[in-house]
Amino acid sequence: MKRNKKREVNPYILIVCEGTRTEKNYFESFHIPALHIEVHGTGQSTSNLVEYAKVKKKQREGELGIKFDYVWCVFDRDRCCRENCELAYRKAHNYDFRIAFSVESFEVWLLLHYQFF
């Protein structure tokens, strides 16, 4: 009996960051051929970021003719009050998005990769 070989499809991942440069540059620096990653730095705040991700996902899926397998919303933990975080988390959960937080010292951590301080 002959088996049908199934080809694994490389996942499409949309990452939407609160920061406009640091987080965006960080994620774009990864070159993983098995993944299709698109990163957007928005300057949006917590719950607005989730709504932006929802709109951007629909827009880009239409433009590219694809479906994103994962959507990640990346928040600056230092700018996020508890109520806004909880609201953003609920919205993200409803849209089946994932959440990641960058810590207060993210910029310092990133800088330490390039220069001793």
C-alpha cells in the first residue's frame, strides 16, 4: 500500500508590537526559513493594539491571499496598567491571538548584545 506524502506548510505569523522600532527590529532580525513572519510596530496602546492586530490581519490576509496561523500582540509591560492588560488579554483571547510582554529592561538587554556597559 502506497502512502500519500503530505507536505508541511510553513506557518504564517503576524506579530504586532506596541513599540515602533525596538521590538519590530528585534523580531525582524530572526531569519527562519521555515516561517513566514510579518512584523508591524504600531505605537498603539494595549487594547488598541489588539484591535489594530485584528484589522491588520484581515487586511494583509486579503492582500496576500493567505491565512495567518498565529497572531502575536507584543506589549511594553512598563506602559501597561493592570486594567488595560486584562482588557487586552480578554480581547486577544476572543480573537484567538497570543500575547507576549516585553520587560522594562528590554532595550538594555538588546543593547548588551552589541556593546558592554
